[in-house]
Amino acid sequence: MKKAAKKLKVIPLGGLGEIGKNMTVFEYDQDIIVVDCGMAFPEDDMLGVDLVLPDTTYLLKNLEKVRGIIITHGHEDHIGALPYVLKEINVPIYGTKLSLGLVENKLEEHGLINKCKLETVNQGQTIQLGSFKVEFIRSTHSIADAVSLAIETPVGVVVHTSDFKIDHTPIGNDSIDLPRFAELGKKGVLLLLCDSTNIERKGYTMSERTVGEAFEDIFSTAKGRILVATFASNVHRLQQVINAALKFQRKVSICGRSMLNVTKKAIELGYLDVPKDILIDIDKVKNYHPDELVIITTGSQGEPMSALSRMAMGEHRQVGIMEGDLVVISASPIPGNEKTISGVINELFKKGANVIYESWNDIHVSGHACQEELKLIHRLVKPKYFVPVHGEYRHLIQHANLAQTMGIPKTNIFIMDIGEVLEIGERGASKTGRVPAGKVLVDGLGVGDVGNIVLRDRKHLAEDGMIVFIVTIDKETENLIIEPDVISRGFIYVRESEELLDEIKQIGKKALLKCDDKNWSSKKKLIKDTLRDYLYQKTKRTPMIIPIIIEV
């Protein structure tokens, strides 16, 4: 009997149906490789949560198969989960020089730098990981040293674009290697996974160089101090700010921990060309006239603890916003951050600053391909099968529709969800099941200890507050020793609602005395249900009710 041929498994653990948390597993026989290991920002209903990580249960169960994690570039949504994942899955990390430089910063913060193996790979290089040959193809994105991947497997070649755009005039002159994509397409590509972030935008993404031209226009007319907020990882953007500052004879100061870390690493690795004596310490800015200064800062997404947010609120120790400051927010809002950014902009205007932000199109360009660039990649690669990645569900659907216009049959296009398994073999491709997948929440030092129940309780407390009903009874007779006490937090103000509090005490007391069941859980449930019904009828609110029975 002929032995069944082995199949390639493609398993997304993040980055589909969502923005961020990018992670994809490729498995063949006894070998697994992982592409990217990113985090996401918490959604509005994830109260108190700091970061969202992919669920790596499947990798932990198959740890002996994992040959390594491949990093396509150094953005947080592609490397941010590494310090947490590597504590449980300590395998080699492969990436380009800047990508691994940024990974090193993160590992140092978590005390892991001497425990993890980092392997630097150059653009254009190929490495062997078990059954897989992985080629690092030069790409262009909003960060230097980005790569796409050509993964040679026993069943065919898989091309993973990761985040990219086609920039013919990039900073540094290293444009995307389109000829290599064309060569792969001629030889035959089994599967294409392609970035879907900008599928809704027609035309082409503007070159990063247009931002440099906009900076020069802004700097040429600015009379006071200039503050530029952007993503710390956008080294090319930092370079263009520094170039404009040099041209108009301004000193540059870096503000924000992540901005300082990235700048230091980029200078060290040769990705930032910073002329001698142009950089000054943030503590020295008071020694210079405002028209001699540019401050590059974090906070382009309105993060509450970022440097720009603290400046806007008047809480930054070294920099206060002054009348006449010009603040340039050189970034577009990540979905969900619009409100916080708007709040920061309003505060900046209140303090007398002039703010240039999203409506000025030239101060920011996307790092993601628009429709015409996506069409070009499809035309060059000519894949048999296609999986749209990196986007919300609507992005995946629209990218699938575009792929059909490029000649890929609908039956060969797979809209995947995280955790779904796509198997490809000699007889075709199909979805064959699921593996554990989802969100692991980070809250302070806790990883994974905040789940749906905790979030539900936090939401409940945030919306309706709570009532604590405390009663003390005699252990032997079960008679009340003293009258019940009620504590209100986030529900009503005690001094103005004494009558309602007295009624709560009496109704809770009657419920306790009415309960014949000796079980304390039953007594608490009756108190809770009775008070909930009463309070809803009285106030149309449903606070969390916590009955406490103390035996003496």
C-alpha cells in the first residue's frame, strides 16, 4: 500500500482578522518554522491590559519540532511578543542586522540577552532550517532592513511578503528586489501570503523621500522650537528629520525611552548618519534659543505615558510646551487610537503650540502597499494558491477579491482565521481543522492571568460600580450581632444617598433572615439576587454586588 504523501501545514497564530500580533507557523513532517512574533495594542474593552500576545500553546506542544523564529522586520507587531515567548520557547531567532538589534534591546530589558541565540542574516541570503530553505528577499517598508521571504518546502515554494511597499526612491537607495519576485514567479510559486493592510487604498503609496521634502518646507518657515513625534522604529524618518535640522542649523534632542534606545542602536549599527555635535541631551535644551532646536519624541499614537502626551499635559520633567512651538505628528493613527491622539492635539493647541498632523498628507507616508503595488506582486509571483494576511476581516475579503481579478481561481484562495490549519499537498489544498489560538493578555507583570471573566468584571465595575453588603452574625445562633453595613464604590455617593443605603441594608437583612438554607453560598446568592432586583427597579443600574457574611 502506497504511503500517504506528507503535506505542508500553514497555521496563522495572529495577524488575521486583526491589526498586529503577527505570527505564522509553517510545518512539514517533523519540522516547524515560525515567521514573526508580534504583539498588538489592547482594544478599548480590555481595561487595564498593557499588551496582547499570540497564544503559543500549539508551539509548546510541538516544541521539539520548532527549528527557529524568523523576523521579517523590527516593528512591535512583528517582534513585540518575543521576550514573553522566548521564556517558554527558547529557539534561535533569525533576522537582518537592524531587526535583531531592536530585538536585542527588548531582550536586555527582560534580562534574556544572554539566554537567547540571535543569528544575523543578510538580505539575499538563504538558510536551511530542517525541511525548509528560507530566502531573505530585500524589501521596502517604513523601517530599514525589512525582508520578504521565499520558503522552499518539499511541496513547493511559499512567498511571504510580510509588510511592504514598492518604493523606487527609498532612503538608502536599497529598493525592493522585484526581479527576484519575478524569477520566483517564472519557476513556479505554490502559495503567496501577502500584506493586506492598505488594500482599501487605490493607486500607489508615496515614497518616503516625499516626507523629507515636507520637513524641509516646514523647517524653512518655522520661527520657534520644532517637536517631531513619530514611530521610534522608523529610522528613515528619523534620518530625514536630522537632515532637515542640519540644513537649517538646528540642534537635535531625542526624547522618550524607546526613541533613545532605537536611535542609539541605529547609530551603532550604521543605519543612522548623525553629524558630529548635532545631538544634544534633553536636559540641555534650555540652554538653546527655541529657533535653534528640534526635539524628536515618542507619542505619535497619543499613548498616555509617552513623552509627547506628558508634555501636552504639562507633566514632563524636562520639556514643557511653550507658546510658538511647532509640533509635527508624523504618523497616521493606528485603528482605535484616534480619540487619544485627538485629545493630545487639543491639549497642545491649548498650550499655544501649532500642530501639524494627519490632514497634512506629506508629513507621513504609509509603509504598506496600495492596490496597484499589490497587483504588481500578484502579477510577478503568479501563485497557485493565495492567502491574504495582515489585516482585519474586511481587508482579507477585499484582497481575495483583488486576487480573483488577477486570475487566481476563487477555489484557490483561502480566507483564514487564526488557529485554522491550511494543508497543501500533491492533491491540492484545504482547511483541515484548528489548533489552539487567541489572545494572551499582559497586565503589569502578569502574563495570561487576565481572561474574559476578569475583563467582564472590570467592564461591569467601570460601567456600574459596586456595592459591598457586610453583615456580622453569631456563629452558633446565626442571629445578627450588629446592623448590616454597606460600602459603595463607583455607584452612588454615600453622603447624598443615605436613604437609599438604609433601604439596601434593610432589604439585604430581610433576605438573609428569610433564607432557611444553612449553606453560606445560598444565603449570599439570595442577598445578591434580591439587592440586584431592587437596585435595578430603583435606579435602572446594575452594580456589582458583593455580599460578605462574617461569623463571630
